[in-house]
Amino acid sequence: MYPIFRFVTELVRHRNAPPLGLLEEHRAEHICWPWDIDPWMELNNGRILTLYDLGRVVLFQRIGVVRAMRENRWVGTNAGASVRYRRRLRAFQRYEMRSRIIGWDARFIYAEQGMWRKGTCASHALIRMAAASENGIVPTAELAAALGVDPQSPPLPAWVAAWIAADAERPWPPMEDLPAAWTGQDASIEAEQKAG
């Protein structure tokens, strides 16, 4: 279940936080609660993605994206993620979540987030997001205009550009080009099925 109570708590907790510039970082302290852990008594990898949601919502609140989305009846959507898990966070441990936008292209906004404990990064995520309307993805130039900021993104880091390029090579829809050995079908049977 989505942590609605925690979501509201984060918004209330930071309601009076000063506004941030578009590329500034939002930081928040969190605790790994027992309902966040997996059978190995550590912060569950799926839960990490959900908790990163909370950091992005408050970040967007502080930089004005939430206001612009409400005014234009847009919604937010995630379009991809790459996550590295490096250190365990265990029940009742405190950690700091850091969230910031690092740039954008014509369609998507790219953010990075990290969970830090005692100066060490436990996990790090690159998230690709967009604003969407009834007509589909809102161009980032239109979002920039609604925010009153320069539509030109700062240069994306090389590792982000490489991820974008690699992800563009990924087939969609997926899993339609598996070798016959993977599907358990003989190539000759597959050929007959296509011909017949």
C-alpha cells in the first residue's frame, strides 16, 4: 500500500521550508521503519523507490512544479529509473534523502536521488519524469514557461546522456525478439507457425 500518511506528513513537515531554485537540492531525514523492511531485516528495494517518490514530491513543491501542475491540470508521471543499491539500511536506522533535478530534454526531466547514512550513500537513483496532460506528455519548454524559468537545460552529465542513449536502444514492446531457445520453441516450429 502506498504510504499516504507518510506522504502527507512529509508535505506538512516541509510546508514552511523556503522555496528552492530549480536545480537546488532538497534534503530530508527519514527512519527505516519495521514496515519498510524485507525478510532480511533491511530496507526493501521496492520500498526504496516508493520513498524516493516522497522526496520528489516535496522537491517539486519547493521549486514550484506542483503549483504549475495544478494551475494547468497536469499530472506527474515517471518514465524510467536506474537504481544502484550499495549499502544496507536496517530497521530503525536514520538516513538522509537527497533529491535534485539535474536537467531535461525536450520531453523529460531527469532527477537524481540518494539515501545517505553517516556520510555513505546507501542507494542512488536516476529518475526520468514528465508532466502529462490529456493530450500526452507536456513538452519541457511548456513546463519551463509555466515555471518562469529558462527552457534551456544545463548540460546533462555524461553518465545520464549515456543512460538515455542506452535506454533508447531497448526494444519496445519488450520480449518479442527472444531466441527460440529461450521460449522453448524449435526454430523450425516457429517458422511453420509464422507461415501457416
